Amino acid sequence: MEQSGKSSLATLSLAALGVVYGDIGTSPLYTLNTIFTAGAHPVPLNHENILGILSLIFWSLMIVVSFKYVVFIMHADNEGEGGIMALLALVLGKLGRDEKRRAVILILGLFGTALFYGDGVITPAISVLSAVEGLQVASPLFKVYVIPLTLIILFGLFLFQRRGTASVGAFFGPVMCIWFVTLALFGISSILSAPRVLEALNPAHGFRFLAANPWLGFLSLGGVVLALTGAEALYADMGHFGRKPVQLVWFGFVLPALVLNYFGQGALLMVNPKAIQNPFFLLAPNWLLYPLVILSTVATVIASQAVISGAFSMTNQAIRLGYAPRMETQHTSEEEIGQIYVPGINWALLLSVAALVLGFRSSANLASAYGIAVTGTMTVTTVLAFIVVRRLWGWGLLRGALLISALIAVDLSFFFANLIKIEEGGWFPLAMASVIFTLMTTWKRGRVLLAERMKRDSIELLPFVESISPDSVVRVPGTAIFLTANPEGVPHALLHNLKHNKVLHERVVILTVKVLEIPHVPAEERIEHTPMKNEFHRMIVRYGFKDEPNLPRALFAQDILKLEPMDTSFFLSREMLIPKAGQKMALWREKLFVAMFRNAGSAVPFFRIPPNRVVEIGAQIVL
């Protein structure tokens, strides 16, 4: 048994290495080059500045990634699930009915989620572009091919998404293992030529650099944060592998490899300052340059794949929690329910990534846009964590405030250092996040107003059921299931069916689907059944935000009503919305909500309902 446990831990650790650490693992490709050459205020290249920057990178990795995420934030899980959307659901669940606080936290959480999509666009662009730029080191003749080759690789990556990652998932771990070993070996080889670089482990070098160059040191934090990109992935992907494998791989393998490579690049720059043109690739001997470009490209594709998959998962969670309209979602694996493909998100990401590559044209230029998305999400995560330590862990105000204040101070230092780079590219993730935030909040608000309107116009269910008599309406054989968001009212589809067809089925089920702010709902708690008079039944089916809704499976498996698939019909109401000025939402937002509503995916495939058992009945509603 113990041997089996060790084997399982090793397997999970290797898988985590392939999926979780691609983003942060490819940061050495561009971090130091960006700090010393890019932007309007590059750091002058000299020995003291190299030691100062390396010290800042090392202690940022220790404080932000090792302590904040790997040790602290990973314990703020939502029943084992991580990520900003899971954390938001956990926090909202702990706030209860405090509407004002819920509104503030919801705004913060949704904006952090929107920034995550900015990260999902920038990561593939900067990662793959920085890897292909290695060809320029081999020969300047390759410069004209960098952009076209990057676009071809990215197009192939997004085109491949429809096939899923199951077929290549086992390939990720070993490749990333080779990648991190390569990082460490090249770093060690270079450190031996200038061992003085190890002095940067002393935080005094970082403090001295900041003290000697206050403004420049502050601005340099906008480049230092590039070494931390992907930290949020450690938390977001925890649910796939568990806390222990992620922590074990970080401290035992990834962190040492990253530190050795950064310090190796620093040692190279001390010996040969001209290597600043691309210190990562110049660590390698000439005969290894082309294999290293190939390995780097594969590693960045893996890093991009993890972020793209994360965007799919985040979208899926947002749909189920009611922050996004239903979209076509394809399941790419019969074994793993979490492996999905969302075509609309996939092609939107591809267009955005291609526009970034063509617009910024180099990884150094893209780095200015990268930091705001990363640091904004980090800051929101820390704020949400404060509510967890107070409401869930029961920490005192002083203890919680001291820790969170220290973490917030670090996060905001990085955030404001990047905020200055708005003109250099930082506008892009902010603009993208603002658009996504507007869409998510409009959809959420619109759904609330629609539910209120439908509830106000509906007939109470209980008096309606009691008014049904054997002589009042014809009852036909079979079971009719009416989907409705309001279990206390008569569904519009039922009233319209009764009005036009003048019949009721011999058994009528009023069905409501609720998605809870927890990842999973146990099977035994899935269905709540309330029998009513005249063969009416009220049923509530509950799912967690990471459960896969499948109404036929849930309904036909229960023994309460013993439903027969071929004797059951599902009735859905398809509303036609009409915006109206002077309501509780601005007219332009009403029109936006109506457009989103009209283009939302059908409930039929979303709930896995057989199309040949569905009857849709239209209704017109003025918002």
C-alpha cells in the first residue's frame, strides 16, 4: 500500500510538472533581457545592478511564489479546488446575505477573472515568440522568419485544441522534466565561470539596488514580476493534482532549476555584457543552439496549452455560476470530465494572440503588457484570501491584517510598477479585462432582472396545482418535465402548452437546476423531491460549479418517480427579450444583454437532454 501511494505521488508529480509549471518555467527566456534592455527605463548593465536584480528575482520567487502561493494560498481551497473563480465562490459562500460586501467582492473577483483572460492571451504570444527569437541568435538571417514562424506555431496550437490534450498529456511531463534539467545544467555551467553571482542570494543586494536607484528600482519591479508569471497556475491547477504533488515539485525541482538558470544568466552577463541581446540562448554552446530553440518552442507550446485549457475551464465555471451565457462546449476525453474545448473562446483567443504578435512584434515589447494582467490577478487573490482567513479560518483581525497587508504591499508594488507601462502596452490587458468584466457583470445583472420580471409575472404554483381537477383538463399518458428557474411559480411553457394544446400529461414535474458555490455535489444530495397534488412533482437538481450537468442521467437514475426515457418529454421556454428604457439597467446594457441572450447556447446540449424528447415554447418578455 505504501509503495502504491509513492507511485501515485510520483505519477501526479510528473503530470503536475508538465501542466502546472510551463508558464513560470519559460519565464527565463525573456525576463533578464526585458529588465536590462526593454522599455523607456532599462536598468544599466553593471555588476552591482546584476546582483541587485538577481536578488530581487530570488526573493520575489521565495515570498510571492513559495510562501504566498505554495504554502499559504493553497490552503485556501474550495473543497480541494483552486483558482480565482473557485476562491470567489468560496468567499461569496462565507459572506452570507451581506449584499453590500458581496457586491464589492464580486466586482473584485470578476475583474481578477477578466485579467486572467488577458494572461491567457499574452502567455502564448510572448512565450512562443521568445522561443522562436532564439533563431536570431544563431543567425541574423532568421530575423524575418520569426513572426511568420511564430504565427504558424500558434495557429497549429489553437487548431489542435479541438482534439483535446489527453493524447499528448503524458508527453508534457517528460518534456518539461528535460526542460528544467536543461535550465539547471546551463545555469550551473555559467555560474562556475563567475561564482560571485551567488552573492545575490543575500537580500542586502536587492535593498542596496533599490536604495541607490529609488525610481529606477521601482520601475524594474515591472520586469522582475515576469519571473513570477504562472504563479496563479499553481493555485488554479491544484484541483487536478492535489496540494502535495504541486508543492513537492516546486520546492524539489522547479525552484532550484529556475534560480540556477537566472543566476547562470547573471554570471554570463558579468563575464560578457554583450550577451544581453539574448542571455538565455547565449548560455548554450553554438552546437546546441538549434536543439535548444526546438526544446524551448515545445516548452512554450506546453506552457501556452496550460493557459488555454485554463481559459476553457474558467469559462465553464463562469457559465455554471451564472456569469457568462451558455456556450458550445465539447468534451475531448471520455475518461477526464475536466478536459473540454470551447470553440468560441478558442478562436477569440487565437485572433487576439495573432493581433498581439503582429502588433508588438517582439517578446521584449510584449513584456510591458504582461505584468499588469499577472499582478492584478495576484492582488485580487490576496484580497479574497483575507476574507478566507477571517471568516473560514477564524484568524483575529490583527493577525490576518498583518499578514495580508505585507502580501498586499508586495502585490501593489509590482502592480503599480507595471501600471506606469500603460502606454508601452499595459493598456491591452486592462482594455481586454474591462470588456470581459462588462460582459460578465451585464450578463449577471441581466439574468437577475429577468428572473425578477418572470417571477413577478408568474402564477403561484401551489394554488394552480390545487385548482386542477379531473374534469378541468384532459390528462394524457406520459411524464412532462418543465424546466424553470423559479420553483415556486408556474412555468411559462406549462401555461402556453395548456393554453394552446389544452392538455396536461398524467404526471408533471416542475424542475429547477441550481448550481451551488461549491465544486461538487455528492450524488446522494443531487435531487430534492417534493410531491404535490394531482400528480404534480417539484424537483430541484443541484450541481457544483465543476460538475458536468446531465439531467437524463440524474433523473432516470433516481428511484423516486421511476421515469421512462421514451415516455418523458422535456418542455423548455425560449424567451424573446425586448429592451425598454427607464428600467433598472442602462438601455445600452439591456441591448447588450439581449444580444448575449439571443446568441447563448441552447439548454438542450448543455444539460445533455436528448433533442428528440424536447419541446420548446416561445414567450415574449419586456425587460
